[in-house]
Amino acid sequence: MSPLAHIVALPVRAYRLLFSPWVGHGCRYQPTCSAYALEALERHGAIKGTWLAMRRVGRCHPLGNHGYDPVPGADAEWDAEHRN
């Protein structure tokens, strides 16, 4: 992850630490929006990762879709290198 992406990820990490336990786990998508944002920042950097995360949060509403929605650009090689 680039240094700028690390900085952009700080509010997402703060949300996951401070607010996520209180909000609940009724997410419409898998992975959750915060996990999606962190993965998008890691894969695509600060600018494109932020754009992808904002689009995802914008789709997360009662009239939106639901289900599995991975970060675009996933490939087997990247997944094999970064899988936990």
C-alpha cells in the first residue's frame, strides 16, 4: 500500500475500531464496505481506491443490490500473494 493510501485508510480503520461495533453487522454486501475500502486502497492506491470505495458506499442503500461484490481487478496471482 502506498504512503498516501495508508493515510486515506486511517479514517476507515478508525471507523472499524470505534463505530463498527455499535452500528451492527447488517451489511448488504460481502465484503463489508470498510473491508472493501481497505482492499481497494491496497490494490489500486489512494486515488482509484478512494473512488471505488465511494462508489461502493453510494450503492449501499435500502433500494440497492446485495450479495457478493468484490473489488474490481482481482486476479489469481494477486490473491495468492496477499491471502491471509
